[in-house]
Amino acid sequence: MAKIKITLTKSVIGYEQKQRETIKALGLKKMHSSVIHEDTPDILGKIHSVRHLVTVEKA
């Protein structure tokens, strides 16, 4: 499967607890931190729910 790079580009301050937990589940902790994940439906669903906080690119 393809790999994708997810970067936290916006702070989670002021957003719902569920969105904060999704960011944590993706493995993102600080602003501008990045993680690489497989391109699976589970990961894509998480990205979709916090798409306003992250940027995604091919790794």
C-alpha cells in the first residue's frame, strides 16, 4: 500500500475533545510534527474528520 505523510499544521486548542483524541490517535503531538502511515480506510477516515487541522502528502 501507499504511504502518506500527515503533518499537524493548526493547533487543537479550542476544538472538540473528539478531534483532539483523533489527532493523538494519529500519533501527532506538537505543531508541525509529522507521521507516516499506510493509506488505509481507517487512517483516511481519521484524516477526514480533522482535515482542517492537518496537511497530507504522499510519502
